[in-house]
Amino acid sequence: MIRQTVMVLTFLVLTLGCASMPGGGGSGSFKLRPFREVTLKNGLKVLLVEDKSLPYFSMFMLVAAGSSNDGLTASGTAFLVGDLLDKGTSKRSAMELADAMGQIGGELSVDVGQDFTMISASTLAEHQATLLQNFSEMVTEPAFSANEVDRAKKQVIAQLQKTVDNPGNFAEVVFDSYLYGSHPYARRVLGRKRDVTKLRKKDIIKYYLTHYRPNNAQLAIVGDFAPTIVEDLETVFGKWTSRKPAELTFPEVPSISGLQIQVIDKQDLKQTEIRLGHPGIKRTEPDFLKLRVANTILGGAFHSRLVDEIRDRRGLTYSINSSFDARKDAGPFTVSTFTRHEKVGETVSETLRVMKEFWEKGVTDKEVADAKALLRGMFPRSLETAERLGETMLILRYYQIPDSYLTNYLRDIEKIKTAEVNEAIKKHLQPANLKVLVFSPKDKVLSQLRPIGLVQVKNYSEYVQ
Amino acid sequence: MFRWLSLSLLIAVSAQAEVSPKTSLADQMRIEVDKYQLPNGLTVLLHEDHSAPLISIHQWFRVGSSHEKVGRTGMAHFFEHLMFKGTPKYPKNEFDRQIQANGGTNNAMTSLDYTGYYENMPSGTLDLILDIEADRMRNLNFDPTEIKNEREVVKEERRYRVENSVFGYLHEGVFETVFRVHPYRWPVVGYMKDLDATSMEDLKEFYRVFYAPNNAVLVITGDFKSGATKSLIEKHYGKIPSQPLPEHKFDPEPQQKSQRSMQLVKDVQSPTFAVAYQAPPAGQDDAYVLDLLANILGNGSSSRLHKQLVYRQQVASSISAWNYTPLLSGVFQIFCSVKPGMNMESAINTTFNEIYKMRNRLVSEDELKKAKTQVMIDYIDSLKTVSGKARALALNEVLFKDYTMMFKDLDRYNSVTAEQIKAAAEKYLQTHQAAIVRVKPQGAPAPVKSSGSSEGA
């Protein structure tokens, strides 16, 4: 009975907390498991991470384009392109592909993000030739038939409409648009309904032809692969051709002055979802690791200032956490939590108080030492499997972070001093200039929020159309 | 067919003896485990794996929500939260701080049958963790302020998981509808009024009765030396006395005679429903058969229900089927999210049609093979990390008192035939055995009453 663990984790088992972070080791340089890099003739860069410990074969492909590359009034294009990859190729129909992938154990997973798209699939080692064939066919020869485009659009529109049924997810999406205004990070990856409705087959094909190119992608092959893997890759990806990639320039990230609160009203909610924060940092930010230490102390770990105060000392929530989502452009710094309606005022004001004190007084040597130990201790787990290493390296390369980020991680974390953490906090956190999103029945929370800051009220139905 | 397994696993498992090509899959998937028992009844499982400088420590107790009493539901889980509130030796903050300052993370989980605590640590930290775990098995603090705050935390958890979640509501509804007598009928998180009613005395008594070494399984996997570890285990746990355990008495669930249903009207965009059936408990042959049946019916885009409801009819945005198998009784369940504005009853009818086909026709060899391959990939995935291995060992030892059950899984799945799948569908998935739970958007038309819904809750 091993499958139960998978189900149990997702459905039936209640865990103590929600705080989660990527996964000790000595000091000095961290030794990565062996990997090999090759570039195929068409320019596709390939990372090979061999792992014969179990009989599996996995593929990860990062395409260097995501929803930020959608046209201004064509949000949702990147998502539809990703969604349609396994819905028919020049050779096979959607159902034939579903069967072909199912037969070898799974399906194509396509995760479209703001910055990039990650396509992955896994099978037993004995089926690797079939997976290589299926995967390359879907990535390089998608059909984008009119029927399938129509079907996918309807599916996305249904998803958009029902997002509000999941309050946490809805709050997250609305918070992004609240923070980022007209910047691409404001737009949902799924798109806006009015844009998706208008999207045509040719818009989808244009996006695909612009961005899905071997010189704009990277591939990682992980597991128990054949010695002929490079030749096999040349064969299946050989016809895929390069093209000069499109440059993406971001507009300026909007700044926030003062404390702004937006209440999204929905009467039947049984609990209030709260998000607060401001635009944060780019992945290339030199203070990245210092902020990692800082965030671990603030709300990035189970024992942290926000969890201790809001959850443990005050019993206001089951989960509160803070994070810097570092992206190509400045991604959001967000604190996420939820509480009962009658405690929304206290939860928001106490969270702000903790952040303000954190910003004003900084952190202690002991907190820094503990946070560093935690980050260092968890690091080997974040690369424990060959798959995690392969996927992590694709993402680092996308952001042009050298491998020394990994090999020097333990040493670089160790070198960080309390004063540097405090400087980074002062520079990158802005507890006085931020936005608060509250998803709640408005009558139950407005009087609690008005003393805290300027409150604007909207109805959820604006986001459902 | 699976000869490659022996070859590749040989390289993985350093302590593994040479495997002859003729041994069963069970033997090929086996990982080396040292199992023994302390005189006080604590069961210990050790598996060394030096591929990364990590260890995973799991301490699970054979107590879950099914051991609770009516009126005190949610106690196993509430108590699990208190296990993080410290002892005289490791006060609350010190406990969490020590684990984090040693580079580790910890958490716990409560289910119907068990409560599991675990730490994922860098190697070299076992002395500390075993001291902490042995200490909190006996010397927990019961501070009234901590209990008062944690009660609110747990109530927030209930609001988050159930009251403010369509999926959580459906899930709770399924168990309340499938079971009427059995203790699986109430939710692990418990009901609000019971959480309010649970007193410190109740919690202390729960701790005294169930948190004993002879009710626990300790699993350690990863980068450690068994010899030294055994001495540490003896040092920290040796002096804890064993104690008599209560007999787990409960009324079995009678067979369901007619279809049941339950419904909630909510301000939602998307109608959702679940169809569920009583199923055999973990470890029985039919549980394996139903796992594969569920896979064929509703796992992924090549499954029958996905093809019908999501792809062809375009009525649903998602559907999934799985067979949940806790210790005492299983639940076979299908969850479907219908697209806004689409007809839920027609999606339910399609679902029943597909189940009808399962009862009346054999699945194809390709479908069966596909299901077996998918199950095997899940199996392999769960063993990729030291914490995954520890979890699998703990689960099997806690449920069956025999961790080697997990090594037999693949053989048992592989031996399933199309005839067995049809027979299981006929035995467990009859229309009168179904429970239907619906979440309807406000203002949507009422469902057509099906015959036999008189028993509906």
C-alpha cells in the first residue's frame, strides 16, 4: 500500500502547518551530482542528469516565454499555446495523444508562468523511446486545429469564471492585478475573459512560432537514459528550427504610496482571505540571498516572527507566510493569511506591526544564525533528486544565474552578516507603502479596516465576467 | 516484462544482495530494512541510504480520528497540534528553534487511522531529534493559554479546509453519506462544536491512553549508521514503560441497501459533485483491483470519464476517480467539477453510464496495462527521496504491522485481470450502493429526484 501515501497527502491528512520551503551540509562548496551539457545542431541546449537508482526517464523543457509575452489585449495566449500542445499534432489527434501518453504512464504537464513555460513528462525507463517521440512531436509539431482551439478557449473561460469558488486562489489572482496595474505581472496567466474570447487560431500560432524555438528553449533529460541519448535527441528534435528570439521589455513596475486597502465583497464567505505586500525583487537582485535570510526570519519558516505572533500567540490563523517571488522583473513580496471575519482588523494591524518592527529594528544575530542554519540545512534536500537538480538548473540558466549559485550556496549563506540582512530589509521592504487585499463579506470587516487605512470596496462579480 | 527493474535497482540499493532475474517484483523492489522491537514495544525500522547527507525521522502512532468518541470529534488532530507546544526540557519555542537551527524542518499529519510526526534533517542530528521525540511521547506541557490559542488555530483550519472550500465540503459530505455508523463518518478535523467542547482533561486523557511506545512506530531513513543509532534509540526510548492499550471497539458499517444523497446550495459558479461507494479496506485483494479500476475510470486525460465529460461532451472542467483505502473500510470516489452553466445531472448520468460499462464489459488489455504502468510510476516516484521511503515504510508498518506489504504491491497490481475488474465493479459499484453529494450554485434548478433517494441525508 504505497499509493495511499500519494492520496493521503493531498486529500485526507491534515498537517500541522502550511509553511513550506525548498529543502544540511557542511561548509565549503557543495558537490552537485554529475551532469553533462550538450547543444544540439539546431541550438537546443540539453542537460543530461543520469540517475540509475530507479527505472525512470523524465524530460523537462523550459521555453523562455510565458504570459508576460502575451500581447496587451491578448492575455491568455501563452496559456492556450501550452494547453494545446497535447491536443493534436500533424500526425495524431488529441485523444490518440492522450492514449499514447497514458499508455506509458502519464501525460504532458505544461506549467505556464509569467516568465517562462515548463513542459515535463515522465515514464518508466523501458518506455523512453516512446516518450522522446511523443514529447518532441507535441512540442515541435502541434496542430492547433480550429476545433481544439475552440474547445480549449471554452475550458479556459470556465476556469476563469469558477476561480472565485476557491477563495485563496481568487485572492491571489486579484492581488496580482491590484499590485501591478498595467504591468504584465498584473495579468492572469489564464488571461482575461474578454481577451480569451477574442483570441484566434492565428494569434496562437504566431505566439508559438515566435517563442517555441530550440534556441529559445532548454531541455533536461533525467534518469536512466540510453547511452545513445544525444543521437536520439538529434533525431527527434532535428527538424525543429531556430529563429531570432523576440526581445521583451517591461514597463516600469508601479510604485505604491501609503497604505491602501481593497475589500472584495462576497457575502457567503466563511473566512476572510488576506494578502498584503508590494512589488519586490528581480531574480538577479544582488541581495537575493540576504533577503532569503530576512524572509526566513519574518515569515518564511514555521518558527518565524509572523507565525509566532499571528498564529501561535494570537490564534488568528492556521497559516501565515511571507515570500519574495523573484522573477525576471520585480516579482511580488507577499504576506498571505486568512482568518475569521471578526478578527480581520486585528490580523491586518498586527501583521503590519510585526513588519514595521522588523523594518525599523531589524533582526538579531541569533535570528540570523538560526535562519542561516535552516537554509543551509535544507539545501541538500532541494537538490536531493536528479529531477530537482535538472529542473532547478534550467530555471537558473533562464535567469542567467551561474551554477556557482548552487556550489557556493552554503558558503555564501554562511558569509552573510546581520548588518547586511538589516540593510537589505531597509532597502527592499516597505511596510508603510503597501497594498492590502481583503476578500470578505464587506459589512463584517469595513469598520475594522477603516481605522487602518483608506478602504476601497469592489464586488467579486466584477472579476467573474 | 520487468527484467530491467532488477538491473537498475541493484545499483540503487547499496546494501542489496544480488537479485536473480527470476525473483518476483516484490523482491526486486525491496529496500534493506532492519526491523526490531524494544522491550517496551516500540517498533523500529532503519533503512540506511548514504546518497545524500540527509535523514528522515518518522514517529507514527496508531491513533487517528476513528479512535475518537462522538461529541469529541477532531481530538486526534487537535492533540497533534499540541505536540508542538513543548515539554519542560524543550519548551515550545526552544523545540521549533532547535530543529530549525539544526537545519531541519518538521511537521505532522493526522488521518483516520494514524498520527504521524516527522523531521527532515541534515545527517548528524539524530541524537537531538530522538531526544525530542522520546521526550514528547511522555512529558508534554499542557498550558491553558496555549490550548486556548491552538483551539482557535484548529478552528481556522476547519474554516479553511471545509467551510470555505467546495472541495472540502464535498469531501466531508462523502464520508458522512457513505458511513452512518462507522467512526469514519466524521471528519478528521472534527466539528466546530466538538472542538469547542474538548477540554484539557480530554486532551490529557487522550495523550495518556494512546501515546505509548507500544502504540508507536519509529522509522529512520537516510545517512546514518545503524549500530550507533540503535544505541541512541535505546538511550532515549529504553526507559519509557509500555502500557495496556484500549481495544478499538466500533460498530461496523452495514451494507448500503439504497442510494443516498446529500446536497448544499452555495454561492458558487461551478456545480460540483461526488459519487462514492463503500469499498474494501487497505491490503485486501479487491483494494488493488479497485485502485486500477479507478485509474481507468478517472485518472488523467486518457481516462474514460475525462474523455467523456471533459473532452467529448465538454460538460466538466475536471474529473478524477480514486480508491481511498484506509485501515478499516475503503471509499471509492469520483469528484467532478462541472463547468458554470452546464447541467450537473447530465454529468452524473454520464458517470453512472461509465460505471455501468465497468460492471458489464471487460476493460481492454491496453487500458489494464496502462493502469498498471501508471501505478508503477507513482510507486517509483514515492521512493525517490529518503523522506518518501520513510513515509512508505511507516504507513505500511502502522497499517499492517508489516512494512514488507509495500514490496508486494507491484506483484499484486500486476496480477489483476480484466475479469477481476468487472467482478469488483459488480460487487462494489452498483447503483444502489452509490452516495451522491452535490454542491449546487444558487438559483440553479433542483435535481431530478432519483428513485431510491428516500434514504438521502
